[in-house]
Amino acid sequence: MQAVQGGDKLFEADSALGKAARAFDATLDTLPVFTKEQIAEYLQKRLGIVEGDQARRFIEERYGLQDIASTPQLLDIIVATLPDLIKQGEKVTTGSLYLTYTTRWLNTVRLTQGEVNVDHMRDLLERMACELWIRPRNQIPYTDLAALLHHEGRLARSLDSERVDLELRTATFLVRSADGYYRFSHRSFLEFFFSRALFRALQEGHFAKALTFGRINPEATTFLLNLTESAKESFDKLVGAIRTILANPYTEVTSENALLIAYRTAQYRFQAIPQEQRSRRRLLAPEQLRLVQKQMIPPKAHLKGAQLSGENLTLLCADEIDFSNADLCGTTLSNAVLEKASFDGARLDDAMLDNACIAEASLVGTSLLRIKGQHLDLNHAKCINACFDGADLRYLQASNTDFSGARIRLTRLAEAQLAKANFASADLTGTTWPRSHGFASSSGLLPVKPRIAGLIGHSGLILACAFSPDGKRIVTAGDDSTARLWDADSGVEFFVRSAAGSSWLSWSLNENRWDGEGELTEWFRYEDDSDLPTGEPNWVTRHWLAADLPELRDLTPLSQI
């Protein structure tokens, strides 16, 4: 009997392939998925209470296995292979389990009179995974798969496509939709066969080419490392391949993948050290991680123009790495050690750099908008014309750092160490620096006391602001007795209205009809409640007396409003 998860049928009953299946005396059934409780019950009945409980914990703790185990026939494969691995004393990893039961299907479960031999079928599955890795929704029509099959040099051109199609349908880790699209039944199978393709490429000496199929994720990386760990000398091959890629000029996708594999390998190898050994050796996680990274990442690694936005690279260690013109927006680089690195022209907007060390680095023209950089080490760095607007740089270490021409507006520099830092021509509007050290305040460059400078246009604090109903205009009210209308996109100031010595206190929206040609959408209140201006959809601003609301004057803004 070939049972499949509910909704995913192997063949339609009246199709030619369905008839062919029945010719093999196959019985087609659909079984409902197992619940977590049913899985536990099945394991205990099959393996006994003790071993069943061990198997349950293993399934729950390993990536992807809980989902896979809910399908009855896949759970059966797990149960059939896991005890043998445990009894053999092998280190049981998710990768070794996937390898065992996919090999079991290739060698025993597949049709005995298979059209494609085992090695060729394995090649096809790996090639298929590489294709699906970069395709939308990770699926491929059978017509494309048939073409792929005949383009493989080691596969005979005379193969019967329908026969191969039938064989593929017997794989529990593949699903074929009614309209002829193949996909892996669970994403973890896609990741496993993709990692097998990478591992094979590593063994055959064309690892860099295999890394062009798209960004490798952490799960596929773990599968690759599981496979590498099980083969002699494979780790040395991996180290050599990664170092070669990073030492060569940047190649899109390949170079990013090499860096990510190097970074994740360090994490993987550290986690493999038993806790008692870590304590006995007094190994600190940062030191151990950096040691492995230095083994895999050569000095001056070439990542110029790399696309690594949003990646987690906490504790990355790569001296003199070239990240110039790279996209690192939203990337986590907390506790990273990147001394003498180049970030010229790179974008690190919204990046996390807390406790990172980029001393003596070059950040010429770098965009670092809104970065989180508490305790960031920028000593002796070159930050000429860099942009730190809105950054949190509390406890910054920036002695002898060149900030000339930099934009450091609305930035927090509390308790920063800035001895001999160069701020020539730097824009520090709105920046605060209480308890900071090293300012040459006598030079007149910075005020003696910290202050908030406010936005350009107002001479004091902003007390209220609001967008227009269409989001195209902004009105601000300040303690300088002015209200100002701005273009939301360009920041151009359209006009200013003075409150004649009083401060505007609030700005609100109201949908009630009042006077004028449309709904009242905005109003101001003076500090003394004496009068109110209102704005209407036709962008005519009217000035009202608060007591009896007669119209005092009609102010029509510029025509472009």
C-alpha cells in the first residue's frame, strides 16, 4: 500500500499513470495526518515506552521532523531508521536521519524495476532541488523536469518520461499536483537535497559554481555541515573552498553564500563542543567563534557590493574585510570584530552595531541612519561625509576619529569618548551629548551645555505637528510662536504664520462641518486660547477668534499647495 498525506494524491484514478500503477497491484489510500498525541502513542507501541519516549524527544527537538512525522508513512520511515542509528553509536543528526531514509527509498522502496538507476535518480533529485531553490513557490512543471532529465549528461536520452514520472511519484518526499507541478512535500526535504548537491560539488571541486543557485539559509547550511562532518577530510575541503572564494574578487550570490557558510560553521562547531568540555577548557563563546571564523575567512575578504541586508552576523570576525558599497541595511553586527574594514559608500541604515569593534575602519560616505551602536568602537576610524542621523551612539568610543563633513543630526552621544575627534564642518543639529568626554568646547565648535537644536526653520522646540489628510503636507508648531507648513516629501517650507508672542499648543483633526467650502480638518489652539486657525480641504487657512468664531482673515497659501 502506498499511503499519502491527505490532499496529495499520487495519481488520478482514471489517468494513464493511474492505470499503470494498478498494473503493479498498487493500492492507493489517503490517510489523515497524525496529531502530536497520536505520534507519541504510535512510538510507544512500536518501540516501547523507554525507546519510544527517546524517539519522541528526538523528533520534537530536530528541525522539520515534527511536521514530517505527522505523515504516517514518513513517521514509519523515521521509526525504521532511528533505532539503528542510535544502536550503532553514531552521532544522530537531522542530516544523518534524512540521509538514511532517503537512501532507503532509493535502494529499497522505489520500484524494483526502476527505469533510472540509484545514482542517476539521486543526481536528478539533487539537480531538481537546485532548480526549485530559485523558482517561485519552489515548484517545477513536469515538462521542465523532463527537459532537465534529458539534459543531464549521465542520464540516457532514451528514458521513458512517463516511467520516470511514475517512479518519482512513489517518493514520499515529493508531491505532484493535479496540474503537473512537482515540489518537495516539506521544505526540509528541499533543503536536504540542495545541501546534498552542494556537498557533491564540494567533493568534485566545483563548489563555487554550486553556490550560484541562490542564498543558502541556516537550515540548508546545517544539513551541509552534517554531511561534511560525516566524511573524512571534507571539512578541510570546505575551509579551502570558502577561503578561495572570499580571497577572489566579489561574485554575486557566491561570495555572500561563502561568508554565511563560514559564519554559520563557527556557530555549528562551537555548539558541537559538550558543555562540560567548554567549562573545563574555559572556552568563551566569542573567542571560540572568532577562532573558527579566522580559520575560514581570510584577511581582506572581498565583499564589495555584497547584498547582506537583514542578515544576522552577530560576533562576525573578519579583519580588513571589504564591505564597500555593500547593502547591510538592517543587518545585525552586534559584538562583531571588523577592525580596519572598509565600509566606504556602504549602506548600514537601521543596522545593529552594539558593542561592535570597527576601529581604524574606513566609512567614507557611508550611510548609517538610525543605527543602534551603544559601546561601538570607532577609534581612529575615518568617517568623512558619513551620515549618522538618528543614531543611538551612547558610550561611543571615537578617539582620534575623523567626522569631518559628517551628518550627525538628532543623534545620541551621551557619555561618548571623543578625545581629539575631528568634527570640522560636521552637522550636529539636534544632537545631544551629556556626560561625554573629550570635547574641545573652548574652540566654539560645540556648545558648552547639551541642548536640542530643533528642526531647521524653528528656532526652538516643536510643540505639535500633524500631517494633512492626504499625507502630502506637514504642519509644525513651535515655542518660537510660529506655525509652519512643509512639503512632506521634499521638506520645503511653504509659509510661516506667527502667533504674535504666544505659543501654539496643539494641532488636531476634526470631521465636523464648520464654515468655508469643506469639512474642517485641522485646528490650532494658542497658548492663551485667544484664537484658532483652521485648514480646509481646499487648503484655505482661516483665522478664527475662539470666543465667538467670526472669521478674522482669509490666508490663501501659494498656488502650488
